[in-house]
Amino acid sequence: MTVNARSVALEALLQVSENEGYSNIVIDKALRKYELDKRDSALASIIFYGTIEKRITIDYYLSKCLDHPTYKINEKALEILRTAVYQIMFLEKIPESAAVNEAVNLAKEYKLQFGFINAVLRKLIKIKDELKLPEGNSPEELSVSHSVPKELIALWHNAYGNEITLKILEDFSKIAPTFVRVNNTKITDEEFEKSAEVSLKKIKVLDHCYKLFSAGDVTALKGFEEGLFHVQDISSQFLCNILSPKENEVLMDVCAAPGGKTFTLSEIMNGTGKVYSYDLYKGRVKLIRAGAYRLGLKNVLASMRDALSEKCEIDNADKILCDVPCSGFGVIRRKPEIRYKDMSVLKELPSLQYNILVNSSRFLKKGGIIAYSTCTLNPEENGKIADKFLKEHEEFEAVKIENTFGIPRLLKEPLNQLTVFPGYLDNDGFFIALFRKKF
């Protein structure tokens, strides 16, 4: 098998399709396996992520070139076609002939009908200037134009209205930026700025938060191995600052992997107190420990624990971060495959999320604060969980979120809750609710 950017992208796409793997993990593994040079690695990543992100729109274009539905095409042939359509319709710097020829070569190597693939792509090139995407605002039309399933668009429309839904779709069409948090226990912001190898912008509303431009592989940047910063989306940094831990407090991060929020909480506390960082899986706990070691955060105590377990090594936490497993509809820009998630899983998630919140709250001391959070945009997993918890637990009270760091409140919701939509300072979507234990 010829190894190049397009063949590696195809192999990764097939793996995501077959195993429903996380896109970032799959492509990173493929790039390490084949050791492509920097240029080909970048092209493979662009084709890989772009083909996933634009799948519905790509299939719409394909349907205009086929006499039968796309689902009847061999799976490998369909993915080859999709990658080529993406290049032809969305990548202006890729010659159309190169996209077609490489697709035909891939089809030959997989012993597929390369003549059929060639004919379809040639027809697309011939009619591409005549193809127009739907311009209406119905879920069906928006699904094609923004490549988001109509069921998910309908969920947002019913929950948040048309204006917010359009904003969500617009912001999710943009490239996700890279944010880092400077490790204030090792270096000052000024020192970080002076030593930076890439262009950056300081986020004024948050301490030690920077947006990087054209950073490439962040782990290869100066200061990473020395633990001078860690990568963390600005949304997660908002969550940690809203929880607002104090020096020498005892904290729990219930579902912590890969550890970004644990690290930020520890750094906000200037490395004092203790941050008990838990995850269900051994491999993920190793990631947390490795990150804490690199950053020099000795107050991080990472270990395996089921968030539903009635046992815990502490029962008097000052603050608990309960960032639960969720549908992830707030981070679609970073994990484009999430948009195609089977909506039936939403029926099971709220019960799991609520049980994790209830169980975690048992380990909070009197007067302590627990934060319930998700990285999704779905009221069933957000506000309804928070409302139910207060209704069924009289020993807790709502805690007003005093500082929203300028994040606009676009919904009418209790002041202990905050639904954040994508777009403000290039953030992802997320939700947080705060509760205090009265007795």
C-alpha cells in the first residue's frame, strides 16, 4: 500500500467509521504509525477532519452525481469519494486533477471499481459551478448547508429558538483555536510571552490564559516539556475560575481525565491544598499523573475511582467539580464526529449524570460548594439535572454565579446556572451549575 497523506487520511476515516473512535486519537495514532513529514501530516489531518466535518454536505454533492443512493456504494469506495469531493469542493489549493487521480489510485490499491469513482468525480468537476446549497432555515435545509444532522438541529431549535441555533451552527463552522494556561507556579505571564515561539494573544478576562496562532504540535513548543503551560480550551478554564478554589482547600475532580481542569484548579490554588483527581480507567489516570508530574503540581493526587462508588478516601471536600460524561454537543468543532452521534444515547445519559452528581455530593463538607458541569448544549443534560437536584435535596441551596467573566446570558435560567454558547472569545459550548451544602 502506497503511504501518503491521502492514504493515511483514508485509513483513519475507515477506522473512525468502523470503531466509532475519537477522531483526534485515531488520526494521531495513524500519523505516528506512518511518520509522514510535516507537510503530508498537515494535509492528512486537513482531509481527515474536513471529510468528517462536511460529511452531510459532501453526500449532498455526491447525490447530484449519482443515479442511486450513496449507501449502496462499497464503504471504502464511499470514503474515497468523500475525501476527493472534500478536496474538490473545499480545498482551493488542491488541483482537481490531483484529487481525482489520487482517488483512482486508492481505489486500484483496494481493488475497487476505479472507473466508477473516476466517472463520478469527473461529473462533479463538470457541474460543480452549478451546485448550490439550500438557503432556507428548516432543519432539513440547515442540515445540508452546515453538515449537522437535522435531529440535532431540531433539538437546538426546540430548546433555544431559531436565532441561537443559527449562531451555534455558524460558530461550529469555524476552526477551533488553541488555548493554553500558563503554569503560574513556575513562570509569570511576562516570562511566558517573552519566551513564546508562536504568535499569541492574552485573554484579559482570565488569569494566565492565552490563545495561540499557528501553533502546530503544541507539545513540541518551547516550555511544554518543562511544564510551563498546558493546553486547555478557554471553556474549561472558565469552569475552573467560576468554581473559584482557594489556597489550602481540599478539592475533588470527579471525572478528571485527561486532567486539564485538575491542573488549572491546582494552579489557581498555587500548588497548595489537595486536588483529588479521579477517573475510572487506569490509562487515563496515568495521563493525569504524567501531566501533573510535568507541571510540577505535587498537590494533585490521581487515582482510579468509579464516580458512582459509595467509597471515597475523603468525605470533607471544600469544593467538588462534577464534570460528567455527556453528549459533547458543545465541542463539535474539536470532535466533529460527535455531531453524528446516535440520538438514542441521550435517553440514558441524564440518569447517569444525575446519579454521579448525587453520589459525589455526599463527599462535600457542610458549607462546601459543588459544581455540576457538561460540555454539551442540551437542556435534558444541563438545566433539568440541576433543577432536579435542588428539588430532591433540601440539604443543598443554589449558589449564584457572581462572576460570569463577561459571558452573556442568552437564556432565562436560574442564577446558579449558566449555559454558554460557542463564540464568545472563540470558546466551546458548556454548562455549569453551583450548589452549596447547608447541612
